[in-house]
Amino acid sequence: MPSIHDPSFVLPPKPPFRWGTSPFHARGGLFKEELAFADRVLGGRSLEVMRRTGDAALEAFLTQRFSPFDWYDTVPLLYFGAATARARGISFAHHVRELATAHAEHALSGFSGVVLRVVSNEAIATWLPRASSWYHDFGGAESKVVGPRHVRASRWGVPLVFVHAWSISAMHFTEHVLTKAGAKEPRANTLGAELDGEIGGYPVYRIGFDVTWSE
């Protein structure tokens, strides 16, 4: 089973779909959060970064009005994230980790944050892997407690182009939320990515991971 860092999961220079046409979608709320984050870290220059890509179709897609609960092709977000990382002079992985922290803080600021303060760490750790199913319309997730302070989870139906970024984001998001909930030394580690069929003729993967904490 290959690691999520296998070269086959590196974001390809050319997107596998025309913007807006992939069968993999994210809620508009995710777009609004990520575009706002880019604008903040770029000092209000996110539109400039879009234009610098030289891709008018990508710019048109990302400057549309996103409704928080509607679904939109998620692939353009990956490439905008990569362009933002280049503009910041940091690696794509570093950008994804910082973005995951921003997503976690946004989640904790709402109703979810209230709930997470009154449930056990085990309940939080088993809920987090399933949370991405609300943000994305592809695949699904399962998780279970397998030992003291140890949860094992699996996320399936993750498109090839999304494996690396999703894994980094999900692991960092999980660790950040558990830390805020009071767990000591939380660690979320992927167990590898396994080919799990196709959606719309495009390969998708199952990603296994462990979540642990010391107390």
C-alpha cells in the first residue's frame, strides 16, 4: 500500500478535468473559507494570484458567488491552493497545513465547538473522520475505537488528485481539534492509500489512518 507521499499522488501540472466538470464536489462554504484565507495571507491579493495563473477559466470559476450549502467542483481549489503557496513562497504541504488549522478554528467557533467541549476525546476522534463527508460529496468514512486512546479510521472514494492534500489536511485538522478539546499529544497518521475503484472513470483511493493521544 503506497504512502500518501508517493510521487503518484503529487498534484499534476495539468488538471485531470476541465474546471467545473469533475464528479468530485465540495460545499460552497469550503470555497468561501479557503478564498478568505488566501486573501488574508496574501494581503488582499488573491485575485491577483488567480490572474497570474493566466487561466481565465479558473479565475472565472473561483470568482463566482458560492452558496455555502451548494456543491461545486473541488479540483479548482487544489490548483488555487498550489498557486497561493507559490505566491507565498512556501510548499503546498505547508499551505495545506495552515489552511487546515484555519478550517479547524472556524469549525470550533460555531455549534460544533460547543458540542466538542462536552463530549469525550474518543467521541471526537471517531466523529472527525466522518466530518469530511459533510464537506465533500464523494466516498465516505468509518471509524472505531480499537484501544485506549486509539481510534482507527478509513476514508474511501478519495480521487487520486486529492489524496495527498486531503490526507495532510485531515490529519492536521484532527490533531488541532483534539488539542483544543484537551487531548494530550494527539497524533493522526495515515496508514497508506489503496486503490479503491473508479468514479466517473477516474481512480479513487481508500486512506486508512490512526488517531492516538496520551491522555
